[in-house]
Amino acid sequence: MRRLTVALSLLAALSCGSLLGPQAVSAAVSGSGPAGGGSRGTNILIVGIDSRAGLSAAEKNRLHVGGKACNCTDVMMLVHLSGNRQRASVVSIPRDSYVEYAGDTTTARSGKINSAYALGGGALTVATVEKATGLHVDHYLETDFRGFERTIDNLGGATVCTDRPLTDENSGLDIGAGRHHTNGNETLRYVRARHVNLRPGDLGRVRRQQRVVNDLLARLTVEGALASPLRTARTVHTLLKTVRTDARTGPGDLIRIAWALGRLRADRTEFATVPIRLFDHRVPGVGSSLVWDEARSAALWAALGADRPLTGDSRIQPVAETPAPADPAGIAVRVDDAAVAAALRRNGFAVVDTSSSAPAERPDGPPVIRFAAGQEEKAATLAAALPGSRLEPGPDHGAFLDVAVGTRPVVVKTVTYDRNVADGAPVTADRLRCADGPAPAAAAGATSDRP
């Protein structure tokens, strides 16, 4: 058996929220969404609440959560299991998404989606997600900081990975480049970090959360923790000690969902983030918020509603002619040819024209791009704009990338940077794992993890 509702419960644990009491939250009373379910398949909404209620000063310090709480959802994920039980999609909804709330909130009609919980608890959160997406939520789960930490520790730790060092003073994250086995506290810092030195914000954090879940599932499968229905039930029972569900969701529901998820190959599970059009939409009384890309997000929800896969759908993720992994505006380039410098500047790069000090005789061949260690992504973006160029890593370049134009004619192509592609494009589980991660055994009825 390959995958399991560990995904659902663990995603809830990754939500980094807190339980506010033992009572169940009934999504059924929300009164929003299509009657009887407006989508094919099963939708599970998983949230974490940003609250420090019940935490002692020592616990806040240990968990590095001493900041101001908002009693709102810190992370929100919608899990869709297809009607034929042959595919699962996990869609992260950024906490600062600007939406219209469902129902009568009395004090606000629109705002950040995470504030729906503060205005009306789990019921309004469910109703608001249904209103924003047009999908019916079948099951609801939420959890807390301590629950996440205990879950990771009980499952033997987690795998986190990064291609360069990551630090975040707010969450306490401080890890070096590479692949690391972390305990619950360390993993909590990794998945909560929003102010990292590399690509700060929610999209990068969401992708890290997705990767942790994905690699943990792969490891548990390899270790046999999900190898039988009995072990599945035991795992679900353990995880439900730290997760609160709505009145319609019991262990039997999760085990049945788990059985379907457990038989999926990695290339049948996909992760995505709602596409964003505006990353700093300022609203009086609300602050900086995120505005969804109307056409692309609508296509995403329509795909889930019609029970279609997200990966490969160009309406959700348009395919650029020349995609760029980094934003040209943040790439400082020194170019020793005036025409090439001007063309790159028009393309959005931050260019310094050094043609006045260019050599009298050009080196034979295409342009050469020289860059320092840690600038690989920027160099790849510049190389996309200068097709056929050679990449030469080396010291003494600092923050600049240097372009030495050779004897061959240079064509400068317009590159397209899409932040949604960099941090939230739909991707299958087999392509999201940390490098050198465990290779899960084949599921029942499957012969391979990969196509």
C-alpha cells in the first residue's frame, strides 16, 4: 500500500494552527455551496488556526511562536480525491487571499480569507471557501502547533531539503543547504517560515509544506507503516489525537479515503497553489493581500469540479515561449556590448553597459555568462534570454552576472517570469520530492512509481 490519509491529517498538522476546544465544527451548517455537493469526487478542507491559546510561555518559546495571534487560519489546503479514486489533488490557498466572505459577517464583507475563522469559526471558513471556489466541502479538519510537533515525532521525523541555506528569524529556521532529517520542532520552523532569505512569502512556504508531506509519505511507505489496512487504521487513530474534524467526518470516513489514496502512484497525486495576479494588493483596514488570477484560478476550480487533473492544463498554468526561473528585474548584469545591453534592459534585466572597456578582439563563439556560486537560477534566466550562450561559474563576480559577447551573432529573446510557476505550479508528487528521497514500493495494482 502506497499512500494514505496520513496526507490529510499531516497536512492539517502542517497548518500550524491551534485547537480552540474539544467540540466538533460542523461544516454542514454553513448553508453555502451547492446542495448535495457541487463537484465530483471528495473535497477535504484542512486548516490550521493561528492562536496561542493554552500555550505556556515556555511552550511559545520552544515552538518559536511568541508573536501576536490573530485567531485566524494560518494555512489552508483543499484536498480533492477524484470520483474514481484514481487521482488526488492538493491545492494550497494562501492565507492572505482577498475574497468575499460568505453569509452575514456583520463587520466585513470582504477581506483576507484567513479572517473568516475569526468572524465565524470553522463553519464560516468552510462556507467562504465554497463561495470563493464554487466547490462543495465534504470534510473539514484543523489542528495546532503542539499537535504538529507530536505528529512528526510520532512518525519518526520528517525530511526537509533546500538547495541553499535558509534562515528566518520569525520562525527560528536556520538550516544549511542539502537534505535533512528533522524532528517535530525543527520541521515546524521549516513549514512556518514566511520571511526566509530566499523567496519570502506564502508561496515558498506552501511549497515547502507540500514537499515535507510528500517526502514523509514516501518514507512511511518504504518503512511499511502503511502496508496493511490494520496499520492504516492505527495510523489514522494516532493522528486523530491531534486533529479536530467536523461532525460529518469520522475515523471510518478517513480510513475509506485512505484506502483509495494508499493505492495511488506518485504520479497520480498532484500539488498546486492558487494562481495569484496581484501579490501586494493594498486595502484600507485589511493591509497587503493577494488577489487570485481570475481566469487561471477559475480554471483550477473548474478542473477540480469536473474531476480533471491540474497538471498539464494550460488554462491553469500557461506555457510561456521562453520561461524564466527568476525575475529579470532582480538580476544585475554587466554586458560588454552596447546593443546586447540595451536589448537585455528592455527585457527587464538590471543592466550595466561595460562596452567602453570591452576587448578589441572578441573571443570566438557565443556569449559567455560568468557568475558566482549561488547565482545559478539567475544565470539560467539570463541564458534563456541569450540562447546558445555558455555558462561559466567562478569567483569574484559578487552580485553581478557578467556577459562577454563573442564573435557569433547574438539573439536576445524575451523571457517570461511567472512567480506562480516558480513556487506554485501544479506538479506531481514524483517530481516534488527532495533529491535522493526514498523510492516507495509499488502500490497494489501498480508496477512503478514513475510513468
